Amino acid sequence: MKMSVIYHSVTGNTKRMGDCIVSGMNSVEGAEARSFPIDAIDEEFAKDSKCIIFGSPIYTAHITGQMVDFFLDGARKLQLAGKLTGAYTTAQYVHGGGDLGIRDMLDYCMTMGALVYSGGSAEGKPVIHLGPIGIDNTMDIEQFVPYFEAYGRRMAQMALKLFGE
Ligand SMILES: Cc1cc2nc3c(=O)[nH]c(=O)nc-3n(C[C@H](O)[C@H](O)[C@H](O)COP(=O)(O)O)c2cc1C
């Protein structure tokens, strides 16, 4: 089952964490996951994906302007209605707005008719309520890798449960 992670990244953190989600997804039998920056999406692959995760850096406690523009235009081509979606962010500060950015993106997904999921507390530890957040600079972002991999596994498992044969 195809799955995609689509992100905006300027200095590489959001790309790195997106690749960790892909790695978690691909550890689940039956998943074929790839990641794409918003300006170089394989549209056929993304359209065929049953699960799509969106990632953005946090700028002034919101997602980036480029990510907003993407949701208002490019994302419409991905036919999100009925697909399983999720979102993650990277930020500099624990209290810098990471959760707000996730909510921003989940709102866009719901507006386009997508299903949203994270696993929440139902999957046990690590508990990821809305989606994973990687903290850069003020912490070592590499310590967040296991959270992103676990999130990728959970999203893939739910997509296969919902849409697998
Ligand atoms: C213009 C600008 C605004 C930012 N605003 C915030 C912010 O409000 N809160 C925060 O925690 N980090 C903020 N950051 C830090 C970035 O979110 C963080 O470094 C992120 O991991 C960058 O992602 P990237 O490497 O994928 O581009 C800001 C960075 C820039 C360049």
C-alpha cells in the first residue's frame, strides 16, 4: 500500500523527521512509503497513497506560509477525501507552537474530507497525542527519531487496517 510524507523544509529538520516517519512506515509489512518536498511531489504516487502525512517547520507559532499556500492549492490535487492523514512539525522551542501547527494542518485535511489519526494514547508509550514534534537547536533533534518512527509505524498499521484487503 502506497503512503506519502509531504513536507516543507528550509534547513533540513522537517525533511529529516519526515524520513524517519517513512522509515517507520516501511518497517510495516505491506507498506510502501516515500517522502516528498512540497515543490517536488510525485503526484501519481501521492494520489495513489492511502495515507498521507504532512510536515511543516513552525514559524511564529504557525505553519510556514509556503505550507499554507500548498494546502490552499497543491494539496487539492492529491484527492485527500477519504484518505488517512496526519501531521507533524519541527520547532526550536518546546513551547514554540508545535501542537498549533499540527492542528493547523489537520484542520486543512478535515476540510478536504480526509480522516485524521495519530494513535493518541491508545497505542501506549511513547504517547503521541496530535502528532510528533521535533525540537531543534534548543535540544538535540535526533533524540526525537524514535517518536517519529513509532508514529510512522502506527499510521501505516492503521492505514492497512482500514484499507488493506
Ligand atoms: C522565520 C522563522 C520563524 C520561526 N518561528 C519559530 C517559532 O515561532 N517557534 C519555534 O519553536 N521555532 C521557530 N522557528 C524555528 C524553526 O521552526 C525550526 O528551526 C525548524 O526545525 C526549521 O525547520 P527546517 O529545518 O525543516 O526548515 C522559526 C524559524 C524561522 C526561520
